[in-house]
Amino acid sequence: MIKETVSMFTRDGVRLDADIYRPDAEGTFPVLLMRQPYGKAIASTVVYAHPSWYASHGYITVIQDVRGRGTSAGEFKLFNHEIADGFDAVNWAAQLPGSSGEVGMYGFSYQGMTQLYAASAHPPALKTICPAMIGYDLYTDWAYQGGAFCLQDNLSWAIQLAAETARLRNDEKAYQALYAAYRNLPLSDTIPASPEILKKLAPDSFYHEWLNHPKPDEYWEKLSPKQYFQEVDLPILHIGGWFDTYLRGTLHLYKEMAYRSDFLQYLLIGPWAHLPWGRKVGAVDYGSAAASPIDKLQIRWFDQFLKGKDTGLLKELPVCLFEMGSNLWRSFESWPNNNHISYFLSSSGLASSQDDAGKLVAHLPTPSLLEGEGEKEGENPKSPIPNPQSEDILVHDPWRPVPALGGHASFPAGSFERSAIDSRTDVLTYTSAPLTEDLHIAGDVSVEIYCTGDRLSFDLCAVLSEVQNNDKVYNFTQGYVRVEPNQETTPLKISLQSTCVRIAKGDRLRLSLSAACFPAYPVNPGTGSLPGETRLIESQIITLTVRSGGNFPSQILLPFCMKGKICLEAIALLI
């Protein structure tokens, strides 16, 4: 391996530094470019192979510090310079000595975002990108979910970036304070969502802007890559994780590109959190098949689109999803989202206090579906025989909000045993009968809940879990929504994290409902005030009423796979 550190200058004269790893061979080679804000020596090795590994496969691999980060000059301002700087960096990389003139990009999170911004400027040398775990619309895919501020993710990231800024300024006092705050988030200030340490030590942090723009507006439109990406068309390898907080961004981009692109759009989603990408996530070991195949897959991808090799990718099904439970990779012709089965809520009014009081009643597919014919997009199953009408009461106490446990929006992410949380009386649980056969779920999941509150505003968190035959309960997807004053709630619709999972025969499906998921999201005070204005002392007790049965068909909409029709044979190897 041959490594050197080289600088380039942007169109406005700012120096950007990069480490370049070259193949130990003669000839010209395509260039792989990663642009990132965490120090080029790290090179995202928390999830990817070292750049020298990519160089050993015949690629000049460039890891560049973005403006104002690492050793690069200039002022760092979140995402603001990445279009112009990305364009300049791609053109510069294409002209490096030994370059073939063709460039591909890779990286996850911020490094994935830099790919979208660079591609939106249409640099002619950029032939393909591999964005992993990104936000396409930064409001809906990153900063907020269901109108609720993603507190734990946004705050911890803001503190991390602020600490790095302090380190670059050699401000040890600020760095030490921020380092400590990152490991013990400041969540009990006068205004919990707006901690004093950030206002004092990072007054220019993006966090304050994000908190002060709680609705989709022009600010988000200008900042998001979505509006700049509309005319981009490249072969793209989309990479996500079932427990990644930005999965909805990955799918947002993939679905748009799959609809309009003339090039291959390949989607791979593993059973991973944002990091790392390994076989064990949360408390569950998904087996050796869950180990990340991404490095070898990316080499195949770049060989196909930068070297012109026939790697077989064009002949493969373009959607590859890891099915949790069976712990196998499954291939699909497209995103699997046509067939749905409904589970309707039923209760005796004691769903908050007895395991078997809240029930999920399955509405089986129509005979045509059982024969393998899909429903039309957006078509709901026929209404079942109505359950008796009932209601469950849930009292939310802000002094002891329901805590976040795993899922995609908190840390640590993943699947955990949550029977202790489900036993709380401020959590409603609805559980199915034992399944008579395996249930394969793949695609977008949602719930429709008839719910009202006695305050101006309230939150609702929905968690789906598998109740194993030993009564242990493991979550596999969840969703969250903030209900604003005067918002229509008949029914209240919650989009859960998309998933691919097998619920085993004999196990049960459970829906858990609560009015908080803290600190993943701020505690709703019930007053209708915004998170950035809500004082801790103002939080109120909120009583929610969940209705089901009769005229209130609260339900879960599950995308299911018919054997041999939608869910195809497992593939043991991706490479």
C-alpha cells in the first residue's frame, strides 16, 4: 500500500486535505472518494474495511476532510458547503496522477450525505455512488419523526460535533465538559430539549436551528439534498439497517430512484443499527449471515460501474433484505409492499394491566391472496366481523415517562427483552393468539389507532414485538407521532419503521402503546408548546383513551409475504 496526504483548493480558495491510498501496481485506476467530518484517519472503519483494503483491489482511495474538519481549512457549517465542495473534490480526484478519470463515492451517515450533495452538482467524472444510512428529506428522515423531535440522536450528535470543534480550537475546558455531556446527556435543564451547555459552548450549532424549525418549511427545503437531487440519475447502491435511525431516508431515496431511474438501483438492508454492522444488534445474535457483506459487495459494484466488468449484478434481483427470525437474506424483484394483513385491536378495557386483556385479532387475507394474487396498492382488506366496542385508558405521568428501549430511535439500538416495560400500567398491550404458522412480514408497517387525549397535545408510541413461547418479548419495529392541538385523530395513523421479520409458529405478535419514549423523543408537556420552548416544570399529566372494535377499528397493517410468491429463496452469499 502507498499512502500520501495531499491538499486541494476549492473554488473559493479553501484548502481541503485528503489521505490517498494507492494500489501497489502500475497503471491507471478508478478513484473511490469518501468525504467526512470526523478526521480522515478514521475513514469510517467503524463499519468499512480500511481504505488500504480498497486500494489493494485496484482503486485509488481518497479520504477527505470536509471544510473546517480534521486538518482541512475553512469554517464547518453542517451540510452548507457540500454541493460546491463535493463537485470540486470529484473533479480534483478524477485528475489525480494515475487516475482513470472515473470516480465513485462511498460512505455512511454524513459521508453518505456528501455523496448526494456532490452528485446533485452533476460532476461529469462521478459515475456511481453508494450512500448508506442517509436522510433524503432532512426534516422527515433525520431531525423529526411523526412531527416529534428526535431528541437523543440530535442532541448526542450535536454534542459530538461541538466537542470536535472545541478540540480543533484546543479549548480543553469546553472539550472536557462536552465529552462528559455526551456520555451523560443533559436532559433535565429548565428547557430539557435546549440544554444550557450547548447554548453556552456551541451557540452556532446546527442543533439550535433544527429545534427552532419544528415544521417542514423553507429552511428544511434548502438544507435537504432532496430538492437538488431531482435531475440526478446514476447507478446507486442503497444501504440500510432495520434498526438504523435514518432507514426512512434510505428508503425515501431508493423508492424515488427505483421509480424514475434508467440505471440499476440496488437496495440492501441488514439487521443493523447505525453502527456497527455486525451479527449482534441489541440483545439478539442474528447469526453469521448477519455479518456485513458491504465491503465485498461494494468492490463488485465498483468493478461493474467503474471498471466495466460483468460481475453478475445486472442479473440479480435488486432488493436484498435480511429477514430477522429466520436469519436469512432474501431477494425481491422490488420493494415488497403490496399485500397486507390486518390485526384489529380488541379489549375488555384492561389492556394496561393484564397480559391477556388486550388482544390482536387477525383478519386473514382474501382467498385470492392465498392463491398468490396481490392486492392493489392502497387497497384495504375487507372489514372483519366487528369486535365488541371497548376503550382503554392510559395515564401518562411526566415524572416517570415510559423509557426508550432499543428500536431505531434510541441508543443502544436494536432488539431487547421488554416484558418489564410492557408490564407497566402506563403501557397498553394487545397480543395475538399463538400463530398457527410462520408469519413473514416484509415492507412498510403502520397502525391506525382511535385515540383521544384530555390535553391540547399528546404523543403516541407504537411498538411491535414478538412474544416467544417462553414469554420473553423482543421488539422488532416501532413508530412515533406527536399530536398537535386540533389535529384529526380518527384514526391516528402512525408509520412504523419498515422491517423484514419472521414471527415463528407458536409465538405471538404484540402491539404496545404508550404516551412517551424518552429520551428518544422529548416528553410532550400536553400544552401544545414546542420542544424548544417547553419548560420542565410545565409538563402535565395526560390521560389518553384508546378505542377499538365496533365503529373504532383500530388496527395494525402488516405487509406480509406469501411463501414462494413474494419472499423468494434465501441466498447464502451476496458476493
